[in-house]
Amino acid sequence: MTKGQSDLGDNQSGLDFFVKETSEGSQELLSKQLTPIEEFYLEEGYVLRVPEGDGVDLDDIDLEAIPEDETMIINMGPQHPSTHGVLRIMMELDGETILRSKPVIGYLHTGMEKTAEMLTYMQGSTNVTRMDYLSPLSNELVYSLAVESLMDVEIPPRATWIRMLMSELNRISSHVMWMATNGMDIGSTSMMIYGFRERELILAFLEKVTGLRMNHNYIRPGGVAADLPDGWYDDVAVICETIPFRVAEYQDLLTGQPIFRERVDGVGVMTQEQALALSATGPILRATGLPWDLRKTMPYLFYDQVDFDVIVGSVGDTYDRYSVRLNEILESVRIIEQIMEKLPEGEYKTLDRKVTPPPRARIDESMEALIHHFKLHTEGYRVPAGESYVAVESPRGELGCYIVSDGENRPYRMHVRAPSFVNLQSLPVMLHGGFIADAVAVISSVDPVMGEVDR
């Protein structure tokens, strides 16, 4: 070996070795020379006009407009506190302007969809409730509806109304949590404190009903785990009286605040056409002006029996996404007040003994009831063969559950259409051309939950 050479050979071969060993493959944000022209088309948002065949020609994009030696590629996350979990954004910057960006996911690798194949249908709610941990009841609801759609089971009206009540309370807690973290991201530490204060009010009630503050396993195939406790009406009434007053405080604190408005007005704009092409749903789609809310456009449960408005924006910027969520809190309060008046007496779960264990008192009296209880909780119940897709409106958008049954006691396959996962692909469009200082506000406005993304 001659002087100056390493064990890897000459310097060039050593460089090639390390590049090969550290390459992240398809997740890497490559240099301009190595990036396929189609990817530039996507990053710039032009891909939205490709299917019609009359968009901008790929060859018309000038890759040399900004010399590559004048740009730099940086990582934001996955450890960054403002990426709302372990989200990593790779960005190419020209000074402080974002030219390209690429979300990189997979740092949680929980594998909940595969885990569902190992659990019985009765155990499934315990698994799915941990995906979107800020809105666990929505996960439980969509899973239960998907299982029930494959079974000939009648759900009592009281159970359906309770599901609506709990889901709307969870929507409020999710939105005020977003208000808190979004306020902190933009610099309002007061909003962080106030948002957690209102969330605690709701989580205390959820704990009284389900026994847990989060990951409840409360909404299950066949109904709910337990009836509402004594005094629930007064507790919910306090929430409905308190939340609008607190939302008015948020309006005073943020909506008309000049610094806040400068941080969000015209920042992270996404048009309605772009949102539709990227399959965005929830507040970020409604912020573009499209009144698409599954509770209204494709009603499930008893949402067609309550009166509420679908809140929309006009520009599709970060301010519109903030405003939509803020006003959706008030609409959820309207829905809850109607549910309180309409909630009927009756059973809180189906009486079909193929699905529901016998009452606790019967277990002490009957050996057959004890055996029935034991078999249901060890073997579960069998679901007729078939496939089903059901979607609900979670706080982040369309949350869908696709289940395939082969007639056994556990799903043959389960896939979740997670809105956080789908909505993340809108980030490169929102971030393009903005400042890196605005990236925090834009990422926050998408409201991603990484537990749902990396399910």
C-alpha cells in the first residue's frame, strides 16, 4: 500500500464506499443531476395537471435556474419538536427559501395493521385505538363499523347516540390540542397552556366514562363497553357551557393578533384543485372552500338527525386551516347539545349473544354463561366471509377501515386509510416557495399524528 492510500483504496473509492453504505434509497432527496425529471414535476406541484395530458411539458422545467452550488439540503426532524412526532422533512434551500421538500416517515414502525391479523375481532379495538392517539375513539368507531358491516347485528339506538357523543367530545379535545401545539409552534405560549386546560376538562369526562384518559377501548363491535355514568348530563353540560366561552378567548388571543396573522396569512397556500388531486381531506380540504364532511355528505350513525354547518375557508392558507378548526369546535358543541336531548333509554350494546358476553350476574348463576363468557374472550366470535370498507370523519379527515374476513375469528387483512398519512403528501406543495421560518407553521396546520402515519 502506497503512502496516502487507505484500506479502502484511493480517496475516490473510499468516498464511493461511504456513499453506498449511507444511501437511503428512495427516501433520499437526491441532487438535481440525479433526480428524475418526474420528481421535479411532482415537487413543483405540476403533477396535478399531468393526467389530463395538457399540462406543462416536463422538458420545460429549467433545472439550471438556480445553480446547485448555491443551494443546500437540510433535515428538519425527526427529533425536531415542531414536526409533531417523529417526522423528518428534507428541504433544499436557496437562502431561506424552500425550493424542494420531501417528508420522510417510518420512524415509529408500529405495524398495527399486521398486528390486527393476529388479534380476534373482540381484541381489535385495543389495537386500533393507539393509531391516532389524539382521537382514539374515531379509530375504535371506524373499526367497529367495518366489523359490524360484515355481521348481521343490530346496534341499539342508545349505543349509536353514545358513540356520536363520545366522538364529538373527542373531536373537540383533538382540536383544542391542535390549538395548543399550533400556538406554541408560532410563539404563543399562552395558547399552549389554555389548550391543555380545555383538553383536561374533556379527558376528565372521558376517564369517568371509559376508565382511561386515552386509548379507551370503549367503542367495540356491537355497541360500547359501558353505559354513561350517573351525572353524565351535568358533566357534559358544563363542557358545552365552558368551551364556547374559551373559544372566544382564543379569538381575542390569536385571531386578531397582528403578529399571528402575519405568520399565517397567505402562508402554505394550497388550491382546491391541488387538494383534490392529492386526496387531502378534513380541515385542510375544507379550508380551500370545498364543503366535504362525511358527517354531512355521506352520513353515518345518526348525523343526518342533527343540525350543524360544514365550516369552509376561501384561500386554503394556514389561517384558513386554523379558522376551520376553531369554528368546528363550536359546531361540535352544537351537535353534542342536540345529542343530549335526543339520547334515548335502552341498551348500550347488542343483545346478540354471539357477540356480547352474558351479564356479569349470570356468570355467578350459570355454568353455561361462564363457559360462554370464557369462549368469547379467548376464541372471540367468527365474522362471515367478505370484505368491507367504512369511512368516518375524524378530526384530521377521512378515516377509513378496510377489512377482509375469511370466516374466522380474526381479520384475514386490515388496512386503514389514515388521513394524516394521505395529508402529508400535500406538504411539498404547501412549502414550495415559502421561507423555512414558515415551515413550522405549515407543518402544524396539517395536524399530522405520526402514530397514524406509521401504523
